[in-house]
Amino acid sequence: MDLADGDNHQYSGFYPCRLPVWWGRVGDIGPHYQTDGVTGKRVVLRIEKRFTRFERFLAKILRAPREIRRPLDQMNSMLWELCDGSRDFQSICRAMDEVFKENIAPAVDRTASGIDALKSRNLMTILEHPFNQKWNIGPGKTPVNQTLDDLTKKIEYDVEPRTHNEKNLIEAIPKESPPGDRSE
């Protein structure tokens, strides 16, 4: 099924891809697209806060958390899992439309808005070609430029790789890589 304006959109022919960030799945399985790597569970992102010297001082006094935990809703969770750089924008729109039907109508615009929101927070990028595994997009791995505390056992996160690509990325990219070193 072709979606209206899918081939005319600015992202047409491009590959949305998540950037390195710690993420995991939580909760029960909900409606989802039946494909490799999409579970239907809700996604939670963990992002280290960056403080100035004064903010660090205040954070210490006020015992502020050192990270942001951003839970995604059901639609954005599925969008996050679909945007692994292997699917083009049109196929992501079709998958979102197939699962969420009128709740995401018009699917092309709503999918693009979700991608734009993630891009504006530096959590996603748009690639001209399929993802070539330059960085780790798999679940449960702290990016080399961040320092996150170990998780407490209050919440059980599902961080198992669900695709062959996620598993290969986790094994191939060493955790000890110096920040900024993205050489192949």
C-alpha cells in the first residue's frame, strides 16, 4: 500500500537511524510490526546530564539525578526500534500505518514529526545509505562519550539484542574506545 506524499517527502529515499544512546525495553508486549528487532515493548532512553561547574555544585547539594530517563510512548517506541538504519523512510511509514492505522494518520507526516523530535534532541540522524555499523545502536550499552551509573534492580530492562545487526554491533565495538574514536 502506498501512502499519500510518501514518495514526495524530504526524507523519501533516506534511512533514519538512531544515534548512540543507552536504551532498553520495559513492560508488556503491545501492538507492533512483525519484523526482526521490533518487540512492541516500551523503550526507555537514559541520557547523561551535562552540568556547568555551578550546576554541578547545585546538583551535588540538591542531590539531583545525574541522568535523564526518557520513556517513549508506544508509537515512538516502535519508531525507535524501526529506525535502525536498515529501513528506508517509506517502509517505516508503511509499518507505522499498518500497526497504528487511524491513530497515526496521516502516517507520513506523523512519522516525520517523530523523527524530527528525536533529531532535535540529537538522538537520531538521517542517512543517505543504509547504516554501515560505524557506531553502536544496540540496547543496553553506554556510549563511549557518556558515564552512566549502574542500574538499580528496581526496573527490569530488556537489553537483549533482537537482530543479528544489534548483536554484531555490541560484540564488534569495544567499550574501551576513546571518546570521539569512531574509526572502522
